[in-house]
Amino acid sequence: MLGTLTTLMLVAPEWVLRWTKEPRGNAFWAEFVVWPLIQILIVLFIVLTLVAYLVYLERKVSAFMQARLGPMRVGPWGLLQPAADGLKLLLKEDIIPLKADKTVFQIAPIISVVAALVVLAVIPWGAAWATIANVNIGLLFILAVSSVGVLGLVLAGWASNSKYSLLGALRSSAQMISYEIGMGLSIIGALMFARTLSMSGIIEAQQADGVWYVFFQPIGFIIYLVCALGETNRAPFDLPEAESELVAGYHTEYSGFRWALFFMAEYTSMLVTSAIAVTLFLGGWSFPGLGLIKNQTLFVVVSIVIFAAKVMVLIYLYMWFRWTWPRYRYDQLMDLGWKWMIPAGLANIVLTGIWYVLALPKSRGGVFGLMQLGLRDRLAPTRWSGIIYFVVTGFVITIPIIWLVLAAINRRTRDFNLHAQRQLQIKLRAKRLQKHAEPQAAGEGAS
């Protein structure tokens, strides 16, 4: 079945062939122009509609956590609130500051939105025709293009000619660099097992191994989730647009629909990062018992529903963190990225490599021989001994070792201990007062 689904990913259905009047053997326009264009339009419509209703969902989630009702006036249960908000933003005045760089000011939000939307083409939303493009370097493509989105924030802050916007842009660029590294390190452990950068190939590898990689890489999954929050500027890492400090950060001077484009980019980035996490660590659209469905169309539809359900669980985590955790100070944000996430990611790669080499077949120099050649000559853990081995090493051995490593690295760090910080400030104040009192005491003694 895996081979059939892989073949069908770039094959146009019969009704498209009839429409373009091309035979199956020479269907260039149908398979590479018309059918991909139809898929792109469907994905854009669904994703942009979902982005609008994610704002509604977040308002409802926050209201639930605060014992409120949230939007209730526009439509039944407030379901038409996203349409009302969109219409309001379209009708609002588009204000451009007098001394702003108008060209860059206008282009900046477009860069952020385009960078977020382009990567939707290589995400495997489901089996067969639910994937637009199965690129062999899909994951690398996503990381490269999505990192361009921060350029829109930097350009917006610089072009606004506002100190608050510029400070927000500088924070955003520093935050992106800090957490992009940790995110890149967190996915390497999963790629060691998948042995491919293709998004669909990673899902196939988890199906062939019979286990989701979150059980092999619990530390990698946690690091990825934390770094994804930092990448998307979500609370508690929303320092680039901290209202209490920078008014609204990089989009302080924006209004109307251009302001809405930044929010569209943010929520689309949430969807993209969640889809990557689902693909890498949660098996993508695969689920136990899915293979029992024999009807091809029903199989694809159910796979899309499963993928969407997993993504929505992670989206809910985003919202839960926003309304639960207080915002970090900026030094705490940088410390978490450089002193915790990056060392943990490096340690996870080293330890995963050690466990992987020890489990290699004895013919390849391994010690335990808990791996075997699988689909497409890819080494896979043996059932069930190899799977149990990697689960135990991931949870029972890797987590305590990395915890000890981080404790050793940060043994003198007081940034996250408010009581220790208070005691330190009291001691420093006492020393200053003592130092200031000594010359006075010496002068009184001499007199």
C-alpha cells in the first residue's frame, strides 16, 4: 500500500485528464500544472479559513480559562466573528508614517505571509492526493523558506522609523537566531531513524518501523515544541511585540489589512510548525487501524482528518501556554535558548548516535544487533526488541543524562530562581552600603 500511495501523490485523477484531454502516458499539463494548481487552491482556501477561525478559537479558549464567554454576538455562538473582524480590517484606514520608507513598509508584511504560505506545498496533509509535492528535501525546504519570514518583521521594524518598532525587530531577529539553532538540532535525532528529508518519506519510515518517533526522541520533541514557540513569537516568548514594553513591537505603526497580514503569518506559522512536529514525531497521518480501510477515497479523507486532529492538539497547546505562562524577561529568553535548548539538543544528538551505533547489525560493527534492513535498504529497529531498546534508552537513560549535563552547565545560573536573585541583590546592596560607610567612619575617627 505504501508504494501505491507514493505513486499516486503526483498522479492526476481521471476527471482532470478528461478535462485537459491528455492521455495517461503523456499527461504533462494535467499532472504538473492543472492538478497541482487545484490542490494549491484547495489548501490555501482551507488554511486561510482555518487561520481566521484559529483567532476565534483562541479567544474562546482564553475565555474558558478566565470563566468568560468570549465572542457571542456575531452569529450563533459568535461563529461569524472572524468574518466581521476581516471586514472591519479591510475597511479601516491604511496609515503610513510620514517619515517611513514607504516601499519597504508596504512589502514587509507580504514577505512574512508569503514565506509562511509557500511551505504549505510540501506538507503531507494526508495520503495520496492530499500531498501537493513530495520533495526529497522537503524538510530542508521548509526550514529554509520559513526562516525568511523573520526578514519581514525586521524590515517592518526598520521601515516604520519608530524606536518601538525597531526594538521589536531587533528582538525578533535575535530570538529567531537563538531558537532556529535549537529547532534544527532537535529534529536531527528523528532524521537519524528516518534517513530521509522527504516529509512523506519520514511518515513512511515511522509506518515501517511501527512506532512514532516521539517514543524514540522525547527530548527532541520537547526541545522542538519550546523552540517552535520561540520561532513563532508566541507567549511566553512574545518579546518582539511585548505590549507592556514596546506598545506593539514591530507592527506598532501598522493598521488595517497590513496589520492583519502579520497575524495571518503568525497563525500560519503555528500551523506549519505543528504540522512539522506531527510529521516528524507523531507519525503524520498514520494511525493504528487505518490500513483496514480498503476504499481509496475514504482512506485519504480519514488520513486528512487524523493529521488535522493531531495538528489541532498542538495548536491547543500553543493557546494553553499563552494563557498560562507569564512572559519571560529578555535575558531569561536568551538564556533558555543558548544555555538550555542548544546544549540539550547537542547532547541528544550525541546520545542518540551512541545508542544507534550500539544497535547496528553485528555485520556492520554493532554490539547488540537490534537493527535490520527494511524498506529501501533503510536500517530499522527489530520488532519488538529493537523498539523497546530505543524507547528505554530515550526515556530511562537519555533524559537523566541530559538533565545532569544541563545542571552542570547551569549550576551557577540564578536567572530562573527569583528567590536566589533577590538574595543576591540584598547581598550586593549590603556591600555597597558597607563600602559607602567605610570612608565616613574613617573621617569621623580622624576628627
